[in-house]
Amino acid sequence: MQNSELSSSCFHCGLPVPDDARFEVVINEKTRPMCCPGCEAVAKAIVDSGNSRFYDMREDKQATAIPLIPEFLQQTAVYDHPDIQKSFVNHNGEVSEASLILEGISCAACIWLNEQHIAQLPGVLSVNINYSNHRATVRWDNDSIKLSEILQAIAAIGYQAHPYSPERQQEVFEAERRTQLKRLGIAGLFGMQVMMIAIALYAGDFSGMELEYESFLNKVSWLLATPIVFYSAVPLFRSAWRDLSQFSVGMDVPVALGITIAYSASIYAIIKGEGYVYFDSVAMFVFLLLGSRYFELIARKKGVEAAEKLMQMQPATATRIVDSEHQVIPVVELNQNDTIMVKAGETLPADGYIVEGGSSVDESLLTGEFDPVTKVVGDKVIAGSVNVESPLIVCVSNVGTETIMAGILRLLDNAQNDKPPITLLADRAARYFVFGVLIIAAAVAMYWSNAAPDFWLPITLSVLVVSCPCALSLATPAAISAASTHLLQIGLLVTRGRAIEALAAADLFAFDKTGTLTKGKPVVDRVENLSSENETQLLQLAAALERYSEHPIAKAIQQNVSMGKIDLTEVVNIPGQGVHAVWQGNQVAIGSRKFIKDLFALDVDDQGANGTEVLLADKSRLLARFTLRDVVRSGAQALLNDLTDKQVDIALLTGDNAASAQKIADELKISKLFTEMSPEDKLKQLQAFQQQGRRVVMVGDGINDAPVLAGADVSIAMGNASELLHLGSDMVLLNENLQSLNRGVKISTKTLKIIRQNITWAIGYNLVALPLAVSGNLSPWMAALGMSLSSLLVVANALRLSPQKTHKLG
Amino acid sequence: MEIIYLLIPLSILILIGIVWVLMWAVRSGQFDDMEGPAYRVLQDDDGIIKTNKPEDKPGHTETKDS
């Protein structure tokens, strides 16, 4: 009765419950349907350990558990091995402590659940999970429980734990972040005290204060400001010194100068016994500057962290086959040319090619494309993809840092450091700007020391500090960084950062046809029975013949044909042309028109306009004609529509014949059509466009169109992950999905807009703030505040380009 | 107003204490997770959490199969 009123979806994971399923779990006194033993097991585990509150708290449906099959248990057993534990477990007598990354977390309730569940395991002393990076720190008693048991417990509630051994870079970053935080904290704490005393001094200045107290307070300010200058401000001084020693000026020079002047002048005032002290300004400068730098560091690193997580999700173990024996070994011990077995559901531990078995793999980690890709013997597979269907035996070609994924991350890193022309311009502008500021500051100092000698110091300080060009130098890198990460998440790999800008500014998109706008996989459009034979039998005959051909057309013909009992002998496959064989005593053949004509001297009128033709014939007559067409990719129309809306022109450059190309052009409403072009012709056409002043984006099949791609302003290659590292193009469409390209163009446009916004703000702010400071209207603390807020604003604006949190990369 | 000759050094001593606490906090990772505590407050566990004594556990976990 309860099943009819409740919608038939699993209470745990949300998937539909099959009609004959009878899985239920009582949760919080209500019976809830489950879709499979996996969800039932997980739900039961959660309820039995007293954590059913989880279902009240969660925001999302959950993954099911991995069944605890013997192989999985064996794999987790590897984690107990002392050599493996060396890299991520700390031992302290009987107490061990390890860091694990948890996979499958989708909301805060998941973290709560994991903490509760792990903490209740006997032998676990403490567990703490970080909500931002999903890292768990577990302490346990070696004698009571093993690490593998902890991992199994996590799997039992549907999550996966990986050992966390941070890359050296990550460790360095963490240490750096902590030091920065300490400096910031000191600057803040001592700064507050200095400000307090400064208020007293301001009040004394206003209504009179006895000299001895004023002197005392001044000296106390000096004492409190000293740690700020000599500890917290050290990075500022270092960077300024680095610039000056190379005879150039950088962002930190004015600020370092300001701090030095303020501090020294104040000491001088104390010694002389008269004049004001400016330690409050010093404190504000340092605190605000360090504060904004700290947040920038965190923000920038968030983008890199997403990519880091990709690397961490690698399996730690692999099953190596040596002399028919399966060994479970740590991944670090894998070598090239090892043979490994990857079961269904497992993640590929290394790059390689399939030697036995056929399956489909989920390459979404890399391409963002969730549809599994079919792989057969000889196909390349990449580390990080998940084997979906059936076991594969793979020969390893690359491991560790040589894998394609490691290469992608390196490319991503390079792209983010690549400075597009606009950034280089901004950098140079910033340098001249700083130089100008120093000169203005000197002039201001001289002027005001005559006009209002009491105020020359604070005014000069304000001038030095308010006009920080940090916004200029930060504007573009922050935006490119966020945009690159976002683009990778939707499957568009950017190898040159400048391409993002160029993509947004382009006004002509040139496409290749086959394999770019079309899927490159022909489909049978029409079958004509030219004889009096049974059509079904003809289809089966055709399919049987085509089994022996590797051509894509052969695959198309075999589709949707159920295999009949066709016995063929003396089969000969002529690659690229056709197949002939003997059937029931007759010679039969299937192939291109030229092939059949040459073989049997049979022909039929040309209807090439409808697509590629394949003829089936026997020695005496034609039996059937298959007409195939290439299918346009699903995202193509939408992409072209959106481009046209943007006033971007579209051109189709193809080597195909005029008739079939025209069909596609008509279907997609492309007016500029160039057919029967060789690669050289295409390149010439591109250059002709460029001479007209157009900025051209070329989208093509990376391998064949390489020279053409190189000639475009932006080259985008349709790549599949295995070959992408050989493609020299600016961007690679990893999942070959034109919808991703469409989104990519939109993101690039937004990036350009945001970069322009940032630079406009940076310039505008300086134009307003400088005059204010020069004319004496800004006190130093206001100047410092303005400068910091300006930088933060720019970074925050750039972060609008970041990817949204998703379960894969978030 | 001579009292400030006492009060200010006293406050400096307190400040040094606070600074020491700050250094300890950063070193021991108190600032590493800025989002977690927000959720923990809402989770309202009434202090059940972790004990390792068998008699305190409401059910039994079935992970100790091997």
C-alpha cells in the first residue's frame, strides 16, 4: 500500500525503483523504498549506527555503497602495508594519524554522517573532517582497528576515501598561508593597540595633553608599532627591495617607502621631542595591505585546488598481472609495459592501451562528458577514467607524472601563467604608473613642506599609498585563472591563456565539416532494394560482408541489423573500397561504386548528391544500394545561432564534394561555403579573411587540419583525450561536444567583459583618488583602506568567472 | 593620570598573551576550516558523538565482516 502512494523512487539515491524490487528500510519509523541491495545496505548501515538524522539533514540524494566484494577488501588491505602508509600516515606509538580525502560528499550532512560513522568505530580515537576541502583527519589505535577497516566502513555508507599525500607544492602553500596569517594577526593585534593610543593622542591634540603623557604615549606607540614593521611588513620590504635592486619599480615600492618614511619620521619626532607620530598610519598600511593579499591568495588557490583534487582522486592500488598471477600493488610501483587488469567500476590507474576485453569508460573526469566512450582492443585509455562495463586488460604506457592527466594539469598551469597582450600592457603601464607616483609624491612633499609644514608628511604618505596599481596587475591574471578552470570543467582545455581573450573578440568562425560540424560517423539514410530478393536477407548479407571491414561505413551498415545465418567463404577485404566473398556458390561484394564497377562491371546512375553510396551486388546484378549521410552534431545548430546573434560570421571550409557539403550548409544555414578544398586551399582562404581585417577562429580536426589551425587567430581542435597533447592548438574541445564550445564562447565573452571592467575600475579609481590625496583631503588610513578595497573588488569581480561547485570538481 | 603608567604596560602584557594564543591557534590549524563550524552549530547533536564503549552504541555496524 505504501508503494503506491510514494513515488517509486529510491529514498536513498533518488533513482527509480524497478517494478519487481522489494527492498525497504525502516527509517525514523517509516518504511522507505530502496532501489537495490546497495542502497538498502547503506541505509541500513546508517540507521543501525544511530545516524538516521542524516536523512533529515541532507540536501541531495546519495550514492550507493560499493559492495564489499573480496577484491575490494583485498585492495583496502594494501593500505595497511607499512610502505604504503609511510607517505600519509603518522605513527606515534600505538596511535596512528592519517589524512584522507573523501569522495562523494555533496553537502554538509554527508560530512556529518561520515564523522559520526567513523567516530563510532571501535579503536578510532578521533575524526575531524574539513568542510571546505573534504579532508578527513583520523586518529586510531593500531591495536584495535586497522586502516583498511576504517576505509571499508566509509565505503559501507557510500563514500570513498583516498589517502591524502599532498604534493610538495600544496605543503609549501599551506605553510605559506599560515605564515601570512600570523603576520596578518600580529599586524591586526598590535595595530589595534596603536590605533587606541592614537585616538588618545588625537584627543590630546584637540583639547590639550601634558607633555609627559604625550611623550609616554608616543613611546608606547613606537614599541607597539615595531613588531608590525619588523615582522609583519617583511614581505613588503623584501618585494620592494627585489624590485629596486633590479633598478625597476614595482607595486610594493611606494608602500614600503611610505612605511619607512612614516616610521622614521615618527622616531625622529620622539627623539627631537616635538612633532606628530604616524605609527597609526603604519599599522593601517600594513594591516590592510596584508589583509587584501591574504584573501587574494586564498581566492587564487581555490582555483588550483579544484585541479589538485583531480590528481588526488587517483586510485592508490592497481592489479598487476605477472605470469597469469594477479598482484595488488601500489600504483607507484607500476612501470611502463606492465599488464594490469581493471575491473568494472574501477578507475584506471595509468595510461595504456587495451590488450584484451571491450568495455566503455567514463572519461568525465577529463572531458566533462558523462556518456561512456566505447573502447575495444587496441584503443587507448587514460588514467583517471572509470571503467564502466566489463573487465579490461591493459598494457601500461604512462604512469604518474607522465600520464595525460598530469599533462593536462601542467598545460592548465602554463595557460594560467600565460600573459595575454592586455596583461603585459597593464604590467608595463603599472610600472610607469608607480614611477610617476614616486615623482608626484616627491613633488607633493616639497610643495606641502612649504605650504603647510605640519601636514607634508601625512599628505605624502597618502599619495604614496592610495595609488597602488595592484588592481591593474591583478585584474587580468585573476580573471584568466578563474575562466580557465571553469572552461576545463565544461570540457574545453585552454593551452594558451591569451586564447580566451581572442575567442571573445573574434568576428569570424571557420569550421571544418567532417568530424567537426558532423559526427564523422556515417549513418545509413536509405536502403534501396534493386533486386527481387528478400530485403531482410540482403541486409544480413550486407552486414555479414561488412563484418570484415574496419571502415566507419561498415559499422554504419551493420547497425540495427540482426545477424542472420550467412556463411561466407573466401572473404577478401580491400581497405577503403569494399569486401567481396563467396556466398551460396555466388560471388558477392559490397563497396563503393567504383569498387563494384571494377569488380563486376556493374553501374548505376550517380546520386551522389544524397550522400555516400554503397552498393551490394553479385556477379550478375546489383542487389541493393545504401545511401549514407554524415550526421550533424547536436550542438551545432545552437552554436551557430548564438554566434550569428553575436554578429559573428560563419564559414564552412571542407574538402568534401560540393553536393553533400551544400546539404549540410543548407541545414545549418551557412552562407559562406567553400568546398573541395585541400589543406593549402583552406589556409589561403583563412589568410584572405585575415587580410580583410577579420579575426578568425578555426575549429577543426586537430590532426588533419594542423597547418590550417596554426594560421588562425584562435585554433580550436576537436580532440579526444588520448591525442590531445600532440595538438598544438590554442584550445582543445576534449569532449567533442559543440554545446561546450558554445558555452566556452559565452564564458570567454564574459571574461573579456570582466577584464575590461576591472581595468576601467582600476584606472577610474586612481584618477579620483590621486587628486584627492595630493590636495590633502585623504588621511593615510583612508588611503590605505581605499587601496585595499580596490584590490579586493577586482579579485572578487574576477571570481565571478569561477565554475559553480559541482560534485566532480567542487 | 599617573595610573596609565600602570595600565598601559599591563595591557601590553595582556596583548602579548593574546598574541601567543594567536600563534598557537594558527600553528594548530584552528584557521584551516572556515566553513565547518557554521554547519556544526546547526547539527545539534546533543553531545552523543563518539564513545568507543560497546554498551553506548545504539546498534552495531556491520563492517567488521572479515
